Amino acid sequence: MRKGFYFIGLALFAIVISAAIQSADEPQFVKGELLVKFSSGVTTQTIETSISQLGARSVEEMSAIGVRKLKIATTQSVKDAVQKFSALPNVVYAEPNYIYHAFNTPNDPSFGQLWGMNNTGQTGGLEDADIDAPEAWDITTGSDQVIIGVIDTGVDYKHADLAANIYTNPGEDAWTIPGDPSSGNGIDDDENGKIDDWKGWNFISDSNDPMDDNMHGTHVSGTIGAVGTNNIGVVGVNWTVRIMPLKFLDSDGSGDTDDAIKAIIYATDMGAKVLSNSWGGGGYSSALEDAIKYANDHGVLFVAAAGNDGVNTDIIPNYPSNYNVANVISVAASDHSDQRALWGSGGGGGDGCGLVCSKAVAATPGSNYGPKTVDLAAPGKDIYSTVPGGYSSLSGTSMATPHVAGAAGLLLAKSPDMTALQIKDRLISTVDVLPAFENIVVSGGRLNIANALQGL
Ligand SMILES: [Ca+2]
Ligand SMILES: [Ca+2]
Ligand SMILES: [Ca+2]
Ligand SMILES: [Ca+2]
């Protein structure tokens, strides 16, 4: 599995994006100013008479387009002045002098590498082949009330770009040393059967230390919620969130069904509303399906990677993404040109199989798809994110999945009462429909989180 991973040197791309002004919901405009266009052929004297009769004065003329900037009387509202000037027979239009602002971009130095969040063509791909994250961040950047469970190889909960966004169990005592699981009080304070489970759980060793000894779970976590605008590294879809580490895959990326089931039930019982599942393989399991149904019955969204074998999962099922439970949302991977991601070509590295290469691999290995069984695509090739002790790029539907799990987190931050099924419907119905995904995924397109947040 590891052979599919590859590293990009950290010093290669340091692009600093300056912080920008936050927008208000209503358009903002300059107080006391109007932009007015008079009909051509009207004399200057007539124009100036009209202006002064309405208590305004002309302060600037943009003669190339025949528009004047006016100062209006201090007693008059812009809205009122717009109406009065618009009603004049010689006026083509009158409007406020609107204020524009840059979208809410974070100061994290490697933000410029995250083409999946905001694609300017910086990696040679297609401009705007992205999830419109900066536009979404004008609406919300996440919430510490939203818990997203990462069922994976664990999480480097000490990572400088993750630590502040790691979930802690309010029912347990805090570890005396926040990075040391052995510094708890040795008592199962919340009586959930697990001693000192302050930052999730390790279902392999049955211990309170879910530290990542692979890198996969930490990478997934960074896409969901690397700390935003902290001047460090990258930024997640959520700048603020609570990531619950749930380790059931070992250092080689392997795990078994009973540990997966225990992780799903634990996360559900402890209040996670979204589960990110970048793993697969194995056959159909009634017990695992029952665990996913348990999550469904408790209103928990189950986001699952469609798999990396380049096959149609309508025909060759991939589990858990293929379970026919209402809360399952299955995710394919798109690349920086809004194509279905193919591994090991066009600038990619390695085979990118992540943890999900398991079945007969298609002629050109790439993201799985399925017009009935895969719901939508999300960025999943050459994705830069956190790994233990640093940052790295990885490819796979494993990397697409946390974009969708993160998007679900932003919806919950904005509308905490949304149900799992409402979130799923909204994410599917607001994709950017794209030729490359029409007729191969249910939605016909790629995640657009700004669209999903519109009107909530
Ligand atoms: Ca965009
Ligand atoms: Ca406990
Ligand atoms: Ca305790
Ligand atoms: Ca950061």
C-alpha cells in the first residue's frame, strides 16, 4: 500500500495568500455615493441641473462609458437617491457604488497548492476545477460544535496543524500532558467502558492512543480540518472542526471487520455526525452493514471512498461504499482538470492506490465510478495535506472522501439541525455537473461546497 505514496518537497511551493475582508450577507456600498449614467446627447448643463436639483454634485466622470460618480446629500439614503435618479427621463441607470472584496482566503502558506479548494491553474489543470472553498468560507469556516469521525489509521493528534481541531471527550478528564495518553487519571470517568478515551480510541490495541503509525489517517484529517489561517501549512475544508480519531487500520493500512464495526458504533455513541471512511476491500458483510444502519438510525452520515480500481461499482461492488443504506454517500475522485482521476499518469506519482486497491485492476487504474452506486466526485489526485511530522501529496478516492466529509461539516456548522439525509441530498444536488462525470455518477458531477451552502 505504501508504495503508492510519494512525497513532494515542502519548499517547492510557498505561496502566501493575504487575508481578506469578511463579507456581509447584504451587498455593501459606499455611503453617500452613486454611479449614474445619463443618456447620450443630453447636454452637460441639463445633466448638472438635474444633479443639483436632487441635492447631489458630480465628483468624477468616467467619460469612456458616460458614467458619473455623484456625492449625494448627507441627509439622503443611497437607496432613495437611486430611486430618484432612476426616475429621471435622461438617466440610463443609477446604482450604488458597491464595495467588492476578495473571497475569504486563509493565510496558511501552502494554501496555494490546494488546487482542490481553489484551482487557478497553479498545477497545470483547469481554472475553477475545484470545490469553491473560498466562496464557501465567505459563508462559514466551520464550527467546534461539529464532530467528524475519521475511521482510519489513526491521527497525529500532536500535529501543529491539527492539534487545535482534535476532538476531546468532555466526559473524561483531560490528559495532564495533552500529547500523552498515559497521563490520564486511569478512571473511566464517563463509564462508557473505555478508560481515558479523551481523544478517540485505538480499536486495534484497545487503548486510548489513536496515534497514526501510517500517515493515511492524518492526511485525510488535514483535508477535513487542518487548522485554518494559523499561518502554518495547509487548511482544511473546515478551518475549525472537531476531528475524532478512530484507529482500526494498522501501520500497514490493514484492519478487520469487527474493529471497523466497533469504531462506527463508538463514534455514533460519542456524538460524531459525519464519518469519513477512506478504506475498503473485503466482501459483503451483514454485520458491517448493520453497524452502518446503526449510524443511519442515529442520524450519522457515512461518507465512503468508491475505490481506486477504475471499475464500475454497479457491476463490481466495492464495500463499504456500496452498502445500500440511506446514509452512505459514495465518492469518486476528480483531477485538477475535472476529469475522472487516473493514477500514475499526467504528472501523478505512484499508483495512488491508497488503502483501497483490492480487486482486479482495470486497464487504466483510476477512480471507481458507478451511475447507480457512486454519488459524486471530489478532488482526489495530488492532494497536499498533513502527514505525521509534516505534509505530503497523496492520490486516491481516499483523498476525495474527506473533501465530502468536510463539506458535510461546513453544512452542519451553518445549519446544525440538518439531518444526514438532507446533507447527502444537498451535496448531491448542488454539484457542478461535468461532462466527465455525467452518466457515471448519480449526481453527474463534482462537489461544490459553495453551491451547497447557498440559501441555507
Ligand atoms: Ca473555484
Ligand atoms: Ca471513558
Ligand atoms: Ca479518565
Ligand atoms: Ca494551517
